[in-house]
Amino acid sequence: MATDYDAPRKSEDDSESIEALKERVPDKMSGVVDVDDSDNPGGYELPAEILTDDDMNVVVLPPQADEFTCVSCFLVKHRSQIDHEDKLGLICIECAS
């Protein structure tokens, strides 16, 4: 059986009037604000084990002789990743494609 999806649908729930629907919807312009303090805890502190400096000790090395910095993505890559040299500098294979 073919169904006409463009035809208006009528059901028993469509019998409500606009006024009845407006009464069920809360007034958005009322001055009542629902504030829940658990959504925004102002006094929350991180546990001490998270704040340790162990994870922040990182040794940063400058680019080595066999590396270059791509002027497009600014990543340090191995020289085998050079695609071409632009007027601004070296471009890696990923940025060139």
C-alpha cells in the first residue's frame, strides 16, 4: 500500500487548542532562575597527587642536524620528509599534498 507522506496527519492528540498548549509551557520571561550550586562548584581544589611536578619535567631539544621545521605546520620533522623549499622555507610532504 502506498503512503502519501505529504498528506496532513490527524490524530487524537491534535485536538488540543493553542491556549491549552501555552498553559503547559512555562513562561520563559519570568524572573525565576534555577541555580544549582553543584553545577559550578567555586571551592573545588585538585587533589595533591594531580598537582605534583613529576609530569612537568620535560627536556626540550633544538632541531638536530637531520631535522627541519616545516614552515606550514611548524612541526620538526626528519629531513627525509622534505617535499620542496618555498621562498619562506622548507615544506614537508604532508603539507605539500
